[in-house]
Amino acid sequence: MKLPHFTRRSALFAGAAVPFAVAQLPNTAGAEGHAADPQNAIQNTFEMGDMAVSTLLAGSRAVDNPQGIFGMNVSEEEFAAVSAANFLPTDQSQFYFTPTVVQTGTETVLFDAGPSAAGTTAALAQAGLAPDDIDVVVLTHMHGDHIGGLTNDAGDVTFSNARYVTGQAEFDHWAGLGNDGFEAKVRPLAEKMTFIADGGDVASGVTAMAAFGHTPGHMVYMLESGGKQVLLMADLANHYVWSLAYPEWEVRFDADKAAAAAARKTVLGMVAAEKMPLIGYHMPFPGVGYVEEVDAGRFRYVPVSYQLSL
């Protein structure tokens, strides 16, 4: 996996930030538990140079039998021991669905559309934004919980003023599958879509980085402004312990498990070395934290508290 060069000056990320979050987590709703109750939508905003970055909690749900998803290649005993050391139950986990919106100063860019239009637009409203305010929608990949919000329940396009950006390899993969979600949500937007490769720019200060494995064209994105950086890692790691801390643990949702593990180790190693914050789509809300490499290929996730508000 080719990665662009980023200097250690990115560790100097202290800036004037304005954090905000509604206090209550969204309730689970919908047949698959993906959609958030719009009355309980949450957003969290901080400033970085000339950018305003908002993470949006568009949904949350509990999932049974986490080792059926994470750590599929380790023993039940090892999974239990790691879970106990991190105060995690082994019978259930909590999933979070967190699109991110970046106001660059010239454009408003939404990364992923969330599981449903209702959950994402409600969280956008908490951030003071309407769907028509979105200029660019970036699809990091095309799993259902990232494309579900592209249209509402009636089939109307949610972000009618936006252009759409994704990786060519990702689009081509899903276009050849006959996937119902892709055909309903993404195919109708094809004429408004442009394709980006590793190292390409979405907008000023927003750079794509190939991190294939979770899906064939999965991308992460570097945000940079005012000498500060944040990595938006999408689904590179889907749990802060069972995936991020142990990048070689196999994840059911990873299409190419070996490639996904290699991408995790490479990208997380870079983030840890640069001491930059990252945003994870499935990390506990607000989805922003730091990564420490505690051993070769082993990591620790440290959620933000007040650091980005100093």
C-alpha cells in the first residue's frame, strides 16, 4: 500500500476548537437497528486551522456474539482474556455509525452518508447544516451502513446539490456484483460521480490514501489545515480493541483479511509515529482519538477528552 509522505509537524495540532455534543446517545431503530432516532442525533465539532470538522453520530446498535465478527482467527480463551483486560463483555458489543462533515472554508464535504438519511440529516441539523449545504459527498467504501443515507425511504436523493467522489476500484467492484444496495443507492448517482486514486485531492487539504482490504477500494483520508492533521480512517479498524489494538485479528466484514490487517498496521503505525488524532467511523462516539504503538504491530486507542479544545 502506497502512502503519501506526512511530516512530524502534524503532531502540533493544538488549536482553537469548539467542541459540542448533545448529551444523549441515539436510540436504535429500524429492522437492522441501523437508523438513529432523529430526536436524539448527536454531533461533535472541533476546529483545525481553517477547517471545522464535525463527527455525526447517525446511529448506534448492540450486536450479540462479538467473536463472530472480531478475532475470528484467535481462540475463545485469548478473546476472553483480551476482553476482560479491557473491561469488555464477550456476549455483546456496541456499534457506532459516524459520518464526518468537513467545512474547508470553500466547500462542505461529507464523508459517508450513514445508514439512513433520517439519522444523518438529523445529526447534520445539530451541526447547523442542511442536506442542501453539502457540496461534496465522499464514499470511503460502499458497505450499506455508509451508503444508506444517500436516499431517503421514498427514494429521493438526500444531498441534491452535491457532487460525489469515490475510488474507481471500489465503484467497479460493486458495479459488477448486482448488489441491491449499490443499485438502489449508488448507481443512480453515477453521472454525478468522479473517481479518485491514492494521493488524489478531494478538496483543498483533503487527500485520499489507499487502504484496501476491508473492501477492494477502501480509502482513508488525510485532513490538513494550518499545519495540523487528522486522519479519517473510515473502516480501517472497526473496534478500538478487537480490531485497532490487535490489527491481525480477522474481521468478518473484511473482504481481504490479510490485506486489511496489513493496511491497519501500516496506517496505524504512521498515525502513532506522527502523534496525530484520527477519526474512526465505528469508534465510540465522538469517534476521535489517538493511537499509541505499545509493541511491534500492537496498538492502544486513547479517546480524546479536551485536547482539541485547547
